[in-house]
Amino acid sequence: MEAPPDNDVLWARSLHFTHRDGSPALQGVSLGVREGEILAVSGPRGSGKTALLRCLSGLTPAQRGEVWFNSAPVHTMGPTTRERLRRDRFGWIDPAPVLNAWENAALPLMLRGTGRRRARTAALEWLERLDIGDRTRRRPHELTQSERQRVCIARALAPAPSVLFADEPTAPLHRADRGHVLRTLTTAARSHGITVVLATHDTDTAALADRTVTLLDGRRVHTVHLPPMADPEGRTACSLSV
């Protein structure tokens, strides 16, 4: 069993995963993620982006292939060890429970055993950095969609994870809010040396990353052939995204 390169915090080799209905999600995907890198995983819906993030984070074990985190083989870990890894070293941006803003952001720290006062202090610091320090006592229904998403980001960043996984983190937002929230997220991650693996089908989102890998039908590709488009004069053209 070959260990990953020393400069890769995450490394995957030949990942295969099939959905319960028999449809393939990943078909031999390999990649490395360097420490402190912001990596975008792009591709159309159904290309395997979510499956890849779930396998890399240990949330869903791949059916074949290897996943390594800091030279530790995630693919051979049992459920309890994987759960501890996700709790202590990984962060995931997902919907927040029905608590006020600072409690939402502090919850992962308290689940780790951090005292309420320390957890609250860390949560308030992140909410302030994400420009919602004045909304700390508001519950989700009292926040705008953009503010709710920033609470989710603060909750993921407050425990200072080694790797942050973000699956379409700004999909619910309008374009103007999307850009601002993403720039805030990437700036915060870079300033704290947090590695980010970001799944998106949006080219503007991918452009904020240090590097992009593209999936299509569960495979890594270098060129995506888009359907033909007619130009204004009626001629047919083919657009390529590399």
C-alpha cells in the first residue's frame, strides 16, 4: 500500500462508488489536495462532486480505492475512528440547527468538549469576521438567507478544522451575495491555513479557488464538450471548457 506524497493533506487513489440504484457516482477518481490549498471540484449536476466530498471526508466509504489524510489511511478506519476524525479535524458547511447565531457557530466546539465560554468566544470572533457580529442572538428565521449561510460557515470554521468541505455552499444565494460570502470564506480559510475542498457547478465560484479539477459522469476530465450552440447568424458553434 503506497503512502501519499508528504505535501498532500488529502490524497485519493482510484475511488469507485455506486449509488444504491446501481448508477455509478465515481469511476476511478484520483487526486491530491495540498495543505492550505483551496481546491474546487467542478462539473455539472450528477457528475459525482458530492460523492467525492463524502468519500474524501470519510462520511461515505468508497467501495473501492484509497483515501489518505496526513498519511493516515481513512479507507481502513472503522466507523468510530472516522467519526472522531470528522469531528476533530474536518469541517463541513451544512444547514444550521434551530438555535441563535452564536449557539449555532459554537455547537461543534461544545460537542468536542470545549467549555461554553470558550466556545462562545470563538464563535463570536468568527461571526464578527463574517460581518454578522451584530446578529449573534438572532434565530434563523430572523436572518436573511445570506446571513444564515454565514452562520453555517462560521460554525464550520470555529473549531479550526484542518480541512473544510463545502458542497455548493452558496447555491441558495443570489449572485451578489454569493460572491461576497465566497470571498469572505476563502479569505478566512487562507488567513488560517485551512484546506478547503469546494464542490460547485458555478464557474465564478470555481474561479476563487487555487486550482480546479473537473468531474464528468464520475470521472476526472480535462476538457468538457458542451452541446452545440447557434451563433446570432445561425451558424453552429461548439463551446469548450478546459
